Amino acid sequence: MAIKRALISVSDKTGILPFAQELAGLGVEIISTGGTYQLLKDNGIPVTGISDVTGFPEIMDGRVKTLHPAVHGGLLAVRASEKHRAQMEENGIGYIDLVAVNLYPFAATIAKPDATYEDAVENIDIGGPTMLRSAAKNHADVTVIVDASDYAQVLEEIHASGDTELATRKRLAAKVFRHTAHYDSLIADYLTRKTTGEAFPETFTVTYEKAQELRYGENPHQQAAFYRKALGGAGTLAQAEQLHGKELSYNNINDANAALQLLAEFTEPAVVAVKHMNPCGVGIGETIDEAYTKAYDADPVSIFGGIVAANRTVGKETAEKMHSIFLEIVIAPDFTDEALAILKAKKNIRLLKLDIALAEQGPELAVTSIQGGALVQETDKRRLTDEDIKVVTDRKPTEEELKQLLFAWKVVKHVKSNAIVLANSDMTVGVGAGQMNRVGSARIAIEQAGEKASGSVMASDAFFPMSDTLELAAKAGITAVIHPGGSIRDEDSIKVANEYGIAMIATGIRHFKH
């Protein structure tokens, strides 16, 4: 078969003029609608209006123009079917061999700050997806294009044989159904949020756009890619500007995201260092240099080869310190020219420019894939209020202890459970993560802190099931503790705390992170 008749109707007109000109030069009859028809006509390309095909005018502000048997019969007719051929002739319908359609800009419309609900609804395309689906269903006979990047290959194949290869038509059809599914997902999500407010409707569809292929996943034998949300994402890793270094790896992206989630807890100058999804050092200070020094001093061993995220511009002094060790990634809202020059001298470091202050503050939905399904929950963005802070021991924490407890609480929320964090002087001094029992995590944190454990405070992401962790804390010289409380043995831990003069706060809020 040869391509003799094409229907072109595009909102995004990138590349459409040369594509249509070449089709016309090959003797292909072109049918078009609305603005696309006018554009082709104005540029001297022979074109037939859709109303001349359907015998019916475009009505209702263009809402109804292609929903007609003369269009969909031409798209859906099976060329090898005698019955279909007879019905085409009987009803005066002509075959349509090629469709180039892209859709109303729904995503771009709702991304505008001043977009109204009415604007959004008006940009829900009906005829476009219907034509795409008809053509894609009949890909055995019809070539369908939804992406301007495919124009060149289609033209090349038509030049070679008068038609496209079946393999190409199959690939393009699959692309169409991915595209319409993506489009419908955005609409469904928008209408659900705007009209029903259902957090967890009866079906849950997520859609992302590929940002980049990755060399491999967590391990070299695993394939992987990085996808980003179609809308929003400001202040997130998906929108970061890479200033230097190789492409990010799967593990880089995971660790960097963990660093940014923790960094978002702080408004004062703060630096977070992460290894294997856990913070190994966190510091705050009057300046970003002071904060970095504290984050480094928290664990000079683990920060090697880690990811560092800062919430202020990195300057020369801080860059010189960073240059002295191996870091995988440094993320900051900006870098001074001097800092960039210093850090770019290291070939293997990746530098990302990202202002996390632009990120949305409310909870998002987090999706965790499991075999055979997925778990969906709100992200944990719960923060302490004054009402949450309840002192349960005889001694109240001092003003300085309370400051350190609140700092440690922000950090422990982002450590893998079971989680224990020790802090002092606006920095972490010990982190115990991911152990099967809480006292095991406490031992790791205390051992890591060494002499710094004495006089530090402790945060726990969940309650103490027994008093053994408090016994350990007391022996290490820890002076104050913050945890959710709620164990049936809370009184045992409170009794130990009182015996050793430890101040304890129960928040009533658990921060498990698995």
C-alpha cells in the first residue's frame, strides 16, 4: 500500500510546515482543521478543510469537527476486509493513511498560575485523542504520529517505498497510547483534586516523563531510567541545573533526594551529608561555611564519597574545604565564581544548582512499588508544634538542650528505622540507622559519637519498647531525650531517666522510615 491521504491537525506546530510540504510534494492529499488548515493554506501547501470531507461545518467553537464517520471510517477501515471496502464505497468514505495529531496544551494550561477551572476544561481535547486512538488501533494499515521527532523517519520510509514499515507503525502506535494515557492521567488527576478532593480514589494512575537513561540501577546488572513529574517539581532534584560533572547515577539520585528532603527541614544555614540514603552528618550555623564544617566534623569518615546539600550559596572558603575530600555531589542554590572554579578542578564531582525554597511545602503522594502492586501514602512532612512537646520527666530540658533536641528530631525523621540520632552544638555527633532493634541503633550512634556522646541529646524515631536504651544513654552521659512515647513500658524508661537526671520529651508523633 502507499500513503495517499493524510490528516494533519496539531496544536504544537513545530516542524509541521516542512513535513506537510514534503508530503504534498510526494503527491499525498492533506486534510486539516482549524488553525493548522489556515497555516498550511497561508504557506501555499495544498490542503482540504475537514468540513469538505465530512460535509458538516466545524461547530461549537471547534469542539465538534472530526467526530464523524467520514473521518473515523477512513481511519478504522481494515484494508484487507472486503466488507469494509464495500461499506467505504457505499458511504462515500475515503481512506486516511496517515495521521499527524498532537493535543490541546492541557498541561501547559494548568501550569499557569492564573489558569481557571474553565480554562482547564476547555483545553481537554476530545477529537484529537479519538483520532489518535482510531489510527493507532488500525496501525496495520495507518501510520500515526504524535511526536514531531518522528516526522523525519516517516518521510524517509515513504520516500523509500511509498509507505512506512509495519515495525515503525507498531512503534508509533504504542507511543500514541502512552501519550494519550499520559494526557488522560493529567486530566483525571486535575479533576479529582479540583472537584472531588479524593486522596485515594478507586484507581490510582501516575504518569512521568523520562528525564534520562541511566547507565544502570542500584547495581550494574539492573537497567534503570530517571523519570520526572509532568507538572510542578520546582525546587526538586528533577529540576536541578547540573553545572559540572558526569550524569547522575541511580544511587546518586536516591541519595541526593534524601539529602534534599532533610535539608528542607531547616530555614537557617544548613548542610546535610548523606551516604546510602542516611544522613551521616548534619550541621547548622550562622553561615553556610560554619554549617559545612559541623556536618563534616560530625563524621569525617562517612562523608567521604557522599552527597552534600546546602541551603545557601557556596563560597570560596567552603569550596576549598569541599575540594580537600572526595564528594560525589554538591547541591546548593548557587555557587560563587571562585567556588565554581575550585570545585570544577575536580573531574569527578557533580555540581547541581537548586533552590529547595521553591519546592511545594504540603504533603505529596509517595509511591513504593512492591511485587504485584504499590503502596501509596502521603509524604511525612509533619512538624512539631509547641503543643506536641510534653515533658514527661521530673527535670525539664534546659533552653540549650531543647534547641538540640528539636534539631535532632528534625534529623531522626530522615534516618532509616530503627533510628537514633545524637546531637550537640548544632550538629549530629552520632547516627544509628536501620537496625533490627532500637538499642542496637543506640549503640551504633553512641560508639560513633565517642567522647562527644557525653553532654549530647538523643532523638528516637519511635518509642522505647524497653528501658535498655535509656540505661545505655545514661551510661554514655546523654542529658536529654526526645521520642514519640506511647509504649506500654513508657514508665520504665521515664523511671530510668529520672534516676539519672535525664530530661525527656514525648511528642506523640512517630517517624518510621522504611
